[in-house]
Amino acid sequence: MPREGNSPRVRLCEISKLGSIRHTLSRRLAAISLGIGLLFAAARVETARRPRYGGVLRMEISVAVSSLEPTTAAINSQESAAREQLDSLLYDHRNPDGTYSGVVGSGPFQIAEWEPEKHATLSANENALSGRPFVDSIRIQIGRSARDMLLDLELGRTDLAEIPVEQARREAERGVRVSMSQPDELLALIFPAGRASADDARVREALAAAIDRASIVNFILQKNGEAAGGLLPQWSSGTAFLFSTATDAGRAKELWTQIARSPKLVLGYDSGDPLEQSVAERIVVNAKEAGISVTAQAIPGAGSAASKQGAFDARLMRLRMPSLLPRVALTNFLATLGPVANIDASPLPDPASPQDIYDRERGIVSSYRVVPLVWLPQVYGLSVRVRNWKAPGPGETWPLADVWLEGATEAAGEKERQ
């Protein structure tokens, strides 16, 4: 009689078990193979998204920078701000006051070509202390009009360009990548000291009460901004909501009727700033509705004799926050506005409490020498190949050393040179 272990039934059972084991192993091996394949695919995707070196970043700015020499004074505040941004690319040391010093070219980039008010080419510094930038070079077109920059963005002829805040919504609707900072630039109405027509506080308060800030934000800025009642934005001070931004046409009319000889006011705006012109024209309309006579007039040029001599009863002025810190930002504003509007420009205590900052703001706003209007963001347009860009905030500079270009960067740069 055959043993039980050698019976056909036992052998069939063993064969069946062996087949089951083989099937299980086959399925597990297939799963492992699929998993490895997915890991390699993920690795390839991750590698494709990693920062890569090379390429030419094409950039355009509106300011006509006339010199990069530290000893040459900037023509106006706009050029000074643009030169500070360029200095951040060329120098490795920043001073406590925000300026840069050291050896030119010691920063992330070095000057390869320079033509004042036209263009600059900066090449990557292989020995930069912070590490080599990702792009090989940056070609910057200088003094470009807003129209030309917007057209180049839409046609893909530039990688990075400034966008006027009032054009941001339209460009986004046209498919342009838009990068926007927090609202950190104050547009304010300033009453210069020494103008008899504006020395009466009732004149200043009446015009301030007549201005419709909401219409400026909604229609001129296309909702890319915030109405301003104080000298600091809500996200910085936390107390901006305590300052009214409402229009009070009734109060404006009441004050204006109290003035025996109602003056005819001249409102100045920067002749090279379309946004200021639009806001000035809106203020004229608001004033007329309240019975106040205001004429808008372009200031021939920043730093001109007309502006220095106080040829305007009021003028529009932009003030960019130099720091996220409310005390530092307000102190800077006071230093700028003090000589112009004859307000208390003494430094705030260090440290300054929130109450100290609020009290100083309230004192200045209540004088109506400075009338905050709106807060503006900084807006940039980007091409599809720009990566790792972040719109700089107060006190920050263009992060161009960290920007990299996706795709055929070298081919794009070569095509642009042809």
C-alpha cells in the first residue's frame, strides 16, 4: 500500500499550493515593478521642476536710470529706488540705512554692459558670497513706457516687467502672469506750507472730506488697492481701521460756505505719472460736486523749480514703505513730509508703543496737511518660464539671484539676441 505522503491526492495538493505561491509572487513582483516605475517617473518630474542653471532673464523697468555711480545723486525718488534695486544685485554689503557699499560686482551679478537710460546687462558672479545665481545674465531695458512693457509681456518678448497697478486686472484677463505685493505704497494729498490759500485749516478739511476714495479704488485702481485713512496700512499697524475713509460731501459744503473768500485751488501731479493724473482729475470732479474750485495741473518734472517754489496749493505724492515695521516706516514718512508740509517730523521713541504710533498718525491726519488717499501694491508681469519669483515687500529687493528659468532657457536667450 502506498504511503500517505506519496499519494496522488497529496501531490496534487502540493502542486496546487506551489501554483498559488507562484501566482502570489508574480503579483507582488509586478506591484514592485510598478512601484519602482512610478518612483522613477516621480523622480524625473521632480528633477524637471528643480532649479536649473543657465539662460538670460529679460527684464524691463520704467525708470530712466542715468547712472550707477554711488557718488552721482539720483534725479528723483523714483530713480533712487530703482538704483537701490540695481545696487542690491551688484554689491554684497548693505548698510543699516538701506544703501549698499563695497566693491561693485561683489554681489550676485557684475556689470557686463551699461548704457545710461537705455539698457544694462548683468552677468552672474561665479564667486558671489551668497552663491552663483541660477541665470547666466540679466538684460534690463531701462526707461520703458508702460505701453511698451505691457505689449512685450503679451507678446512674450520679456520675462519680467513692471505693470501699472491700474492695468493689472486687464493684463491678468489677457493671460499675463501677474505678481502683486501687499499694498505698501501710499498715495497722499499734501498741502505744502507757505501757500496762503491752503493755510486755512477749513480749506484743507473741506477738500479732504469731498474726496471719494472708494471710487478711486474701484474704478481707477480696478479694486487693486485699498482706501487709506491713516499713514500706515492695516496689515502693518493694526489701527488703520480707526481712521475714516468715508466721503462727507455735506461737511465739505458746510466748511466751504464758512470761508469768506473761497480760494481757487491748484492741484499738482507728476506729469510722468498717468495714475496721479487720473486721481487728480477725479479729485477735481469730487471737489466740484461739493462746490470747491480745484484745477489739476501737471508738475513739469520732479525737482523742478516750480515744485520747489510751492507753485501748487496741493499736490499728490507717493510714499513707499521702507520697512515692514510700523515705527520705521512712519519715521521715514515723517522725514520726507516734514519739510514739505511743515508737520512734526521728530523721530518716534525707540521702542515706540502702538499708542505712540497711533497718536502721531492721528495728530498729522487731523491737521489735514497730509491727506492719505489709497494704498497701492507693487505689480509685476512674468513670462511662463520664470520660476521662484516673489514680489518684494517693504525694504526688500528684487530676488533675481534666486530666480531660474524653466524650459529651453539658452535657446530663448539666443533667439532674443538674433
